[in-house]
Amino acid sequence: MSLDLPEAFAMRMQDTLGDQYDAFQQALALPPPISIRLNKMRNIQIPKGGTSCPWEKDGYYLPSRPYFTYDPDFHSGSYYVQEASSMLIGNVLEQLDKSNWKLVIDLCAAPGGKTTHMLSKLKEDVLIIANEVVATRLGSLKQNLIKWGYGNAVATMYSVENIANSGVKSDLLLVDAPCSGEGMFRKDVDSIGHWSVKNLITCEMRQNEILSHVPSLNKVGGYLIYSTCTYNPNENIQQVNTLIEQGYYTSLVVTLDSDWGVEKIEKGKAIGYQCYPHKVRGEGLFFALLQRTGKEFRENKVSKFKLNEQFKRLTKDIISKLPTWLQHYHHRLLMDTDSTIYLNPDPEGLYSSVISMKPLFTLGSVKGKEFIPDHALAMLHTFKAEYPQVELTEEQALKYLKKEANFELNVSTKGWYIVTCNGNALGFIKVLDQRINNYFPNNMRILK
């Protein structure tokens, strides 16, 4: 069944695609491909019946859509459910010299697909600031980053202007801009009803505002990847062309296999790349790679950051109360006034002195003489939490993830344990004399 497309959209796409329009329209009537990207730091298994994504070695298409919510591997961060076209950003990243990078900023990061992808492509001494301005989307971003398990990320919620005014300069800036979403019509049919010419203009204005600050967020010679999930040229190649005409960026060519079907688009000196569903096995991603020139750019306002001073280095007393294995990493840890322990995402202090960043990974807290581990510690692979492990069956794992009252295990020795399924950590339990306490976070539990 073909989609009922807005007339103005259909007419524009006919003008753009010419004799390819019928194939485009037919592709939109097909079920969208289902794809995942594996986490190479987990005990991963190639999905049964999966076929590889040609531009991402860790990406796979699935033969059908499973119930991800009821898959323990989904909750352990063994894979991320990510649309295949968007994985091309990882391919672009592989083509860049990253040897001296220190900072990457993902400016519009939620829900975290591209952030987790970049984490898998970068060294762990590169800090990624994953920023999301919409408060309701910040929670899912944090959860996804914690599940992915890389300690060199933080999640922030600041306006683009505020970050720009901080003075931080990134080696790579990713702007996956909010857009009209035309490229997701097949995947999200309801989005068709939200399409309008007025909304296109609103999106263009929002992108203009974001991009008006980006030159201050890149080092000279640093890179900008701009992407959207739309076909509208005013949101895509025109935005890239404006940055180039202003003199702040030059366009770079990306090497792509012709068999992938990605179409190269040019306007003036701007170069971009568009995915169409009748040519690419994925949805309608647009992306462009740019490099910062030496043209000077200054923000006009003073930074509004009030630096968070609640996080301090650990005292000797607190260090002595940590598990012996964790004490060895004390130089990478921070604590707050409640003796809660965090992994310091910026151990060299390169950026925390100018931009307020709350650590993403809460490792635990000291209560009296006891260290109480936090869920994030079980997920972290920067260093392995040295607790005894209990492997669960899939049925037991689902009970754990639902926090069911009748969750039982054949474990008698008291203490803290990490429960695993398929060899991957799900979280903590504590075995007591007469019961087992389930420490899986309430806000992450399976509700049905």
C-alpha cells in the first residue's frame, strides 16, 4: 500500500528525482529495513538470520523486527537499534585522521545512536560531550550512553549559544539537526501528518540559529559533520552552502562505494550526500563533511555557565572504604558532598574548568564503612567491576529486568553480585540471609 504523501512534497520530489520518482514512491510502500549495530566491547553474537551492513562492519540487518524490550541483550547494551543509513556517519568518521583528537561534541545527541557509534570509533581518551536541549529526551540519552558502557562521555543540556560562549573548541562537531523528517516517512508514517510548508520554514530557521554558532565550536582545521533525515534542500545542501559562502568552512569529499547507492549533491562549492530508499537499503539521511577554515569568529555574549564545584577529588578516608580493586583507579574518580563516587570523564581537567559537566557514570556511594555500587558500575567497561558474577537464563533475566517479587537464584554466600545473561552484565543484586535484593534501576525496568 502506497503512502498518502503531501501534494507539495510529492511535486518537489518529482522535480528532484525525475524518472526515478516512481521507484522512490514504490520504495516508500515497502516495510522499512530493521538494523542494529553491535557493541564490540560486549560478548556479542551475530544475530540469527542477520545480513551485514556494507558500510558498517558492526551493523546488521535483521530478517524481521523482534521484541527488543524482551531481549536481555538489548538491556545489557550488546547492541543499539539504529537505522542503517545513519550508520554512514561512522564510515565518514573512519576516513578522518583522529590521532590527536581530544574533544568531540554531538550537539543534538538524543537518543544517542550517533554518539554511541562515535564512542565505538574513537580512543577512550577522547571526550564526547553529548548535548540535548530538549529535557524530555535527556533521560533516554543518558540511559543509552550508560548501557553502551564507555566512560569518556557526558550528557549535557545546554543551548547551542551557551556552549559556544564557553570557548570550548572541538576536533569534531556533529550537528544532526532537528528537521522536517521527510526521510523517515516510511519508518514513521504518523510524521506525514505533521508535514507542512510552514513546518519546513520553522525547521530551516531552527537550523539557521544552530549553525550561526557552530564556527566558534570547532578548532581551526577541525571537522563538522552536518546531517538531517530529510530531502528538503533548504535544510540540507543550502545550509552547507551558506556556511561555505560565509568563509568559515570548506566542503570535503567523502569516499563512498558506488554500490551503496548514496547520491552526491553539489551546490556552489558545497558537497553533500543523500540517501534515497529506492537506492540505499535505509532511510533518507543527508550528510556533509566540512572543515573549519582560519577565518576568525567570535560570539558576542559572555558565557552563562556557573561551574559546578560540588565534585572533588577523593579524600584518603573515602579511598580506604572503596573495594581494593577500585582504589587503584582513585585518580580517575570524583566525589560529591554526599560521598557518591563518579567516574571523572575529564581526568586531565581540559574542559571541566570552562563548561559545567556532571559525570555520567555514578559508580556507587559510601555509607558508613560500606561501598554500595551503582548500576552504571556494572555497565562500565573502562575498568571491569570485580564482583562475583551469576549467569541468568533468559527467563531469570526477564524477571530481574522486570524487578519481579519472586526473583530467585541459587546463591547462598552473602554479598554483592553482578548478574549476567549471555555473558553480559545486566546489573547488581545483593544476597542477604533470607532474600535477594534486586538493584536494577526502577526507571529502566520492563513495565509489562
